[in-house]
Amino acid sequence: MEKEKILNVSSFRYAGATDDDAISACLQERKKYNNATIIFDGPDYWISRAICLMSNTTVIIDGCAIRQKDETFDNVFRGSNLILDPADPFGMPLQCKLIENVRILGKNGAAIIGPTRNAVGYNYRMDEYQLKVGDFWGWRTLAISLSNCTGFEVGGIKFLQSRCWTMSFDMSCNGYIHDIFVDSRVKNGDAVNFRSGCHNCVVENLTGFTSDDSVACTAYFTPGRVVKNRLYPMEPSLCIQDRTVEQKNISHITIRNVKTGGRHHGVICLASNGCQVHDIYIDNICEEPGNVLEPWREATVKIYTGYGAGYTFGDIHDITVKNVRSVYADKAVYCNAQVKNVELTNISHESGRTFLLDYPEGITIT
């Protein structure tokens, strides 16, 4: 078996080269090996384009930060499996091939930091110029974007100045996200987003501030290459339309030890368009009001349908929610959907606003 190759990005820095040049040279060298670890060491790295990772690649950010230059409009990391459309490079990819075994790990204070000054673009749907942040602007706003990926890990990293969802995974499985700090204060500032087709994943030990949902399980796969009200799609794998049922649903996700401040929700489970969200285990979710600039959340945990039609009774089922401690949200747990086999255990709110359940049938409270 071939020994894993270790590549230090600092070894590719040379006089006159940008950090983008050094990273590109390192990634080119990486192609010679079946398995490789890429280590970002030394002074911080300033990038203006995404770092695209092959299968069987581990990234270690050791004691430094990867920073996006001002006005950068791209991911920090994504898979090399996307085949982009030259005529529409920010839109729907032409292909989203399978990628496997990608790890992005930090140690010794590692950080990923978005631009201080964001790019500006014309939003023709709203007829105005805007900062290119938030979900109107599509998947290039994601700091980490992994699509059609089997086997992934992200851990030990502080994320600052995110431009939309900090991490997003679509049609991906067997993932582990852990020991993450996020400070995100823009439109759609989620920390971790699982989209249609994700299963067998764990998120644990998440702290910080999120201006939208801290962890989201959102299944509403759209038939056809529909962008709806966005300028560009948020899920590159939507180019894969021939899917099994499992590749449309979200299942077998564990979310535990989430302590964040911010707005909207700590954790959501959302199903629409005939997709299902099921076998979700949520444990130890609480709020950190000290991080809140505008102290409003609809619910610490929300289970719901919306953003499309086609929800059927029981499309959300087998959900366990335990040990929720709410401080300032309107409700600790809110559910607006007709669900099956949802268990709520040890749910509390400092002001007594514990539950809002539009359809209590199918929900057990202990």
C-alpha cells in the first residue's frame, strides 16, 4: 500500500509568488499520489480563489489562518469533483462527480477568515447593487462546500467573517463536523447546513454566533435545474437529477453540544417538496445570550415544513430532541408540521415559553 504523502504548502512559497501560486503548485504536486496530507504552516495564507481538493486528501491548518482577500467571490475549500460550465461558472455545474475521503482539520488556533471587504454585484432580480453575500448569490458564498462526497471531516477550526452558510454539504454522507467556532453576521449566516441527500453524519461541539440557523437539516430537492429566487443555485449537486429516494432525503444525523448565540434557530429540521427528514438525534442544545446583538430567535429547535409544497403527513419522522435549554428564544421547541414519532425530553425555557406545537399528534413529551 502506498505511503501517504505529506506536503507542506510553505515549501512551495518562493520569491515573487502569491499564496494562490504556492497553493496551486502544492495541489499540482499532490496529483502524483493516491493519498496525501497538505499542511498549511507558517504565516497566514491570503487567497483569491477556492482551494479544490481531490479524493483521499487531508488538509491540516497548523497554527495559522487561511484568509480570503478583499472582494474575493469564491469558496475557501470545495471538492475538485465539480465540472463547471465555462459559460456560467457561478451557476449550475455541468457535472458533480463522486469524491471520497476529504478532511479539513485545524490545530494550534487555526482559522478560516472571509474578506473584510466583500465584492459588490448587480442583483437583477431586485434591480440594485448589493454585497455578494447571502444565498441570493449561490454556492460560491460558502466557505466550505462539499457535494456528492462520501467520507468527510471538518474540525478544530475557528471561522470568522463568513459570507453566507459557513459549511454546506449536499448529497454527502459519512461526515463528522466537530469542535468548531463560528462568528457569522451576514444574511443567511448559518454555521452548518445539510441539504438533500445527506445521511450518516455527526455534528458536535459547535459554539459562537450565527445570524441564521446554527445547524440545519434542510431537504427540499427540486426537480429540474430550478434556482427560484436566487441568482445562482446553493447546491451544486442539483445537477444530479437522477436520484434514489435516499439521495433526496436527509437521515441519520446526530447533532449534539451546540451552544451558540444569534438569531432564527439553534437547530432546524425542514422537509418539503416530498422529501423526508428522519432518524435525527438532537441533544444538548442551548443558547449563549452573551453573544447576542439583537436577542431574537423564533425557537431554539424548530421542526417544520415550508419553502415549497408537497409535504405529506409523516415526511418528518423519528426525531429525538433532548436537553434543550432556551434563554431568549420565543419558544424552546416549535413544530408546525404533522410528524410521526417525535420525542421531546428535558426541554426547558428560562421564561417558561417551552413549546409551540401546531400538530401535537405524533409528538411525545417527557
